[in-house]
Amino acid sequence: MSLNEELHSVSRTTAGTVARHDTQETFRSTNPATGAVVGVFPVHDADAVAETVARARVAAQTWAALGFAGRRVRLAAYRGYLARRMHELAELVHRENGKPHADAILEITLAIDHLAWASTHASKTLGPRRVRAGMLAANHAAVLEYQPLGVVGVIGPWNYPVFTPMGSIAYALSAGNAVVFKPSEFTPAIGAWLAAAWRAAVPDVADAFQVVTGSGGTGAALCRAGVGKLAFTGSAATGRTVMATCAETLTPVLMELGGKDAMIVDDDADVAAAAGAAVWGAMSNGGQTCIGIERVYATSAVYDRFVAEVTSQVAGLRPGSDDDAAYGPMTMAGQTDVVRRHLDDARSAGGRVATGGTVDGGFIAPTVLLDVPESSSAVREETFGPTLTIARVRDAEEALQRANASTMGLGGSVFSGSRAKAMDLARRMRSGMTSINSVITFASVPALPFGGVGESGFGRIHGEDGLREFSRAKAITRLRFALPVDLMSFRRPPSATDTLARVMGIVHGSHR
């Protein structure tokens, strides 16, 4: 099946769902570099979303009944399909999202790796296991297992339209749930492609992974559709709206929100390596990375060398839509306005533009800002563009203090020649994840949980925590043999609890 046939198949399926509700509204997805139409998609209304979730609920029973082994086989078929069509999907990502083909390949590779890890580790992480029953229930066997939630709703972003939503989709499916995915209205074709790939690879449980398309109204309908959990990736402002909507039905949520990630460059850091990592972390994907580096705090001992190295490396970068471009345009036109506002605020506050600072349509030059006050929006708010602020600090402790003085705490980075000091700084950085002498590496390790603190959200995808995030703990006890005295009975003798109190005093009373 070709890409066009797959997209046509999904459009035909979703259009059929919408048509039954006499809804003809559609929207267009366009190439952010050229404005060319990538595809036309239906706006799923509340009835269409509810019907999709109802189909998923039926499929969830079949999917869960397959067990870990049955699901693992089918998830392997899905990732094999994705691997074989990687360049096809990457070309679509390039057209609809704007990022270079090579970066799209990297994103898809990470998604496939996570899919493989989740499907092969689900049984060990979530399957039944014996636990100690303790003193009071010594005559019972105690079992803990993790059961699927049923249907998981996923609302995905546009900046990493494959990798980021797959962090929820792959783990939710591996945990035994069906998934209804609403991709961003800026990347619906990619979401439709992923669903079509699932139907092609796993035809016997095709409705276990479905897509609905639209904007905020479609997302709100998914929140209200009675899913077992809603996983959202996006801004803190939209996250609050999603949470409020989900609260109407007490639907639990997972929030993966924005970041203003900082890098600390200590006295003994490898300056060239730190600069290269900062440039990649800040400029790749046009800076449209929630775990990208937006702030650097370099100690006085290395500040001048670090700035010189960064500006030298940035000089070789160029935005564009051709194969030689370092990164593409802003995927969402409104994001260009945010970047421009931050640049203007940094300048007006006394900041200096070391390089870049120009905006040409949706293409923003790689920009390095110096001497920007901490109160500036360029430092306080998520910019989500190819910009980097670099500040001089006295030492690593001051760098850590400034790094932690943020309402957000998603990822971060520490560059230091001392392993012990780097680990200490990484542990004390107020973030869900930190890389030492690299950037963003934690996202590529499937066994590590991914998520933030504060206004960067809560809940975790990836790793064992990610699998458990899409399941519910189930506790079971089983009587193995009866005791002469049943403490949990009205027939217990009056002296039983006195004896129990003496025993507890002997066992625990000596501890102070």
C-alpha cells in the first residue's frame, strides 16, 4: 500500500464516521515552508469522537485478551512495518512538519526503539508477581498485577509528531489498552499515516489504534468521551484547559508540558563539546523541542571561550527547506510571533545579539543572546525557537540556583570534568531528567522515564514508569490456610488483641 493509498484509506474511514453524523466540515494541512496543501481532513465532532471511542472500547477487550505474548507479536509486526516504510514516513514529516528528512529519520528511529522496548518489557513490568503478605496476613498469598485501563486518549504535538505521541501510544498499547489518537491540527497527515500503518500491520485488531482529527473542539470531545486516561503533550496553558475538561468526568490525565531547559557549564568542562551540545540542543528542529536547551549558565572561567565557540559553530547553520539546511521553518506560524516577541524583549532589556536575530517569514536565523536579564521573557518563558541565551555566573552553584529559578522543570544538562560534581549538580537540578556531558540523551534511553515537574507537567512516559502509567494496580490476596484465631472476626476471643499488642511491642517497640 502506498502512502497516498494509506492516507486515502484513513480519510475514507474517518469521513465515513463523520458522514453518519452529517458533519462535512474539513480542514487543510499545509507545508510550513511552501504553503502547499498536504491533505484535507475531517473535523471530528463530539458524536464522531464518541463513536470512535466506542469502537476502541470493543477492540480493547480483544486486544487485552491476547495477553502479553499475543500483543508482543502484533506490536513487532507494527514496528517492522514502520521500519520498512521509514523513508516514506520521514518524507511526510518533512512535508508536513518542515524538519529535514535526516532529522525525521532520527525521530522515527527513536520511536521504533521505544516501541520495541515497551512491547518486550510489558510482561515483566506489569505481569502478576508475589509480594510479601506481612505479619498480620502471613496465612495469605499476596499478588500484585497491573491491568489495562481500557481506552487511552492521546493528544499529540506538532514538533515531534511521531516520537512524542508514540511515547504514549506504544506504552499504552503494550500495557493492553486501545488508543484513540488526536494528532495536532498542524500534523494530521502524520497521525493518519501512523493509524493506517497499524491497520495494515495488525488487521485482526485494527480498531485498537484509531485516529480522530480536528482542533481544540475535537480534543475536548476526546476528554469527555469516557476514556480511561488522557495523555496530553503541549503548552501549560492548554494543559490547564485539558485538565479542567477531563475533570468533568474525573478522567485521569498525564501532562507533558513545556520546558525552559538549562545547561550548566562548569570551570573544568570540555568547552568545545559543551558548545556543540548547546548548539544542537538549542537549534535542532528549529528550536521546537520541549527538552531543547534554551538557557546556558557558564562560569566565569569558561564563559568567553564558550561564547566564542558557540558563535563560531552557529555561523555554519542555516534554516531552509532544502537538503543542506540545518533546520526547517517554524511549523506553526504563531510560534514565529513568540520568538520575535522574545527577541524584542531581550534587546529592550539590554541584551546583546551575538549572532542571528533575524526573522524571514517562517525561517528564523540561529540566534545567540548575551547579557539578557533573568527577568526577561526570553529567559523566563519557553521560546520554542532557534535561540539561546548565555549568562556568565560566578560558579556552578550560582548556575544551579539560576537554572532552578524557573516555574518549569523538564530536562537539563550539566557539563563538568568531575564525575562526582556533575552527578551532584544533576541530582539537585529541578528537572525530571538531566544529561551529563551531553544533551537530550535521556529521551533516547527507553528504560528511563520521561516527564517534568512544576509547570512542565506530571506523570511519566517511557520505561517501566511509562508502562505503569497506562495501567491500574490490582491487589489480590488468597487464603492459604486458616489460623486458630481469626483476628478479623466477631468470634475472636477477648484476649486476642491484647496478645497482638504484646507481640507488636516486642517486635517494634524497641525502635526509637
